[in-house]
Amino acid sequence: MNNTSHNITIGDVAKAAGTSVSTASRVLSGSDYPVSPAKRESVLRAANTLGYEPNMLGRMLKTNTNPSIGIIIPSFQNPFYTQLIMGIEKEAMSCSYFPLVFSSQRSPETERNLINNLIKNRVKGLMISSIDDSPLAVEHFVATGGKVCIFESNYADTDKVVNAKTDMLGAGRTATEYLISQGHRDIAFLSTPFNRASRLMTLDGFKLAMANNGLPFSKEDIITVQYEFDTDSDLYELEAGRKLAGKFLEAWKKKPYTAIVAINDLIAYGIIQGLQEQNVQIPQDISIISFDNIPYSGLINPPLTTMDMPARLLGQRACRMITDSLSSNEDHNGITLSVSAELVVRSSVRAI
């Protein structure tokens, strides 16, 4: 970028593009005033070449809005959310919106406070993976004129927002069917608490695959740890996985499991670590499959077979819908944007 970009004015951009200042302003402000594609392209090219930086304060004063998009996730500790944020950021910044990223730290109260602060700061776009049991805070944001995309929540989908999600039912079914195709019949499902709709849907996919293949399963095959929190010093989900490994070893004494479905990759890492510390070999003794395909899943020992949940793509597509709504002031409410997971086969599952 030009190191004198702070001195570049919209008049300079208009001159370089061969347009009027008003036309340049309409293009760079995201106005829906009709501008020909050729002129629009010329303005954007000139702004990029000159390194033009718009006056955000002026834009805020003129439109009474903040040209930012609020992003609220439950935790910074899980790389899945990092991938989601990267997709949102790329799309938002390409449309001259600026991402404001926050963690609710798995606290509904913190989440509500963050939403209220976004409203106070006149932010009109919100993209959230909610851990609240109530939609009231999100509905309040919508009532102030905001545009919302929900990736995950503990309440029913609403037609007041864009709902963006991965097909977790299908992912759970595909993962389990892969284990069955490799000869596994006694399969345990290991998870953190079922206080998220996505986890319940993943479990339903597991149950569906078992039932469709005529394989017995019971509540004893579903092993959980009943706590959930972020810590300053450790990865919560990694530690939860280690605790799940201990509970699984107790269940293994009663039933000859050959495979585990873990609710996500970080949990799977902890399970593998906990089992290996007890001299259980993966996959020779126990096979394991999980969900997310976060960047480290091919680097651990053994490399993890997992369902690739395209978080970055989902974030990018969802953000495009929100920026379109903000720029045009038209709603995409009630639309459900869904992406499918894909199986990534590595070395943590063996055929028997």
C-alpha cells in the first residue's frame, strides 16, 4: 500500500478513475445508486492503486452506522472458529467492512453484553455462534435495524436472521458409516455435554447409521463429560478429551469396542493422548474418527481421520449475504445456508 495513503482523497481517486467525485463516493460508500459496471471497476481499481483509505468517522456520521461487522464465537481456543473467522474477514474486508471479533467465553451473559455493546456502537452486522438459550438478545439487535447470521444456537431457527450451518446429521452418519465399512461393529460415541444443537444432530447421525446397518447401541455407548469452560492455561477441549479417554477405558472393560466417534478434532486429540498414555495403540487397538479437520489434524500421531467441516467457506458465503443485506438494505432473513462435510481418510482408522 502507498505509504502516503492517508493523504489520498476521494478527489484523487475520482481524477485517476476519470469520474466525478460523486460517482467515486457512491462506489466507495457502497451506495445502491446505479453506477455502470465499467465506472465502478475503474473507481475500485484507482482506489486500490492509490491506496485510498476512506474516512470511517465521516462515513459513520453520514450514515449513522458503523462500517463494521461484529463476530461473536464461544472460544478462541478451537481452531475451527479461527477458520470461520478467516472466511468472514476475507469477505467483509473485500466489501469495505471491518470485522470486530469477540469471544463470549461460553457465557450467555457475556454474549448478551457483547451484543448490546455492538448496538451502542451502531454496528449493524452480526455473525454469531451463540451459546445462549434465548434469542432475545439477537432479536433486539434485529429490532434496531441490524442484520444477523447465526451459525449455531441453542434455540430454534428463526426467520428473522440468516441461518448458516454445516449438515451435522449427515456428517455424523457419514463418519459412522465409514467405520462400519471398515468392519467396526462396537462403536462408542464420546462428547462434551449435549447442550449444543450441533452435537445432538451429530449424535443423531451416529444413531441413524447404526440403526440403518442393524447394529445395536445403547445409552452406555454414549460417553460424556458434564462440564464445559475455557481455561487460561490449557485447552479445555483437549483436557476434556483426556477425561473422556479415562471414562472410555472403564467402559471398554465391559464392552469390546473397536472404534470411537469423537465430537470434534480437539476432543479427539485429548482422547488419543489419554489412551496412548495407557499404552493403548491407535489404530491397532482402537480406531478413532472425528469432526472439523482443523489444520493440525494431519500432523498428530497418528494423522486423524475426520470429517472436513468447511468453516472458512461457510464464513465467507454467510458474510457475503450479510454484506449484501447491509449494502442494499434488503433482508435475506429466513434463508438457511448449508454446506456439506467431506470425509478425510488418514491413519487413525484401521480395517478389521
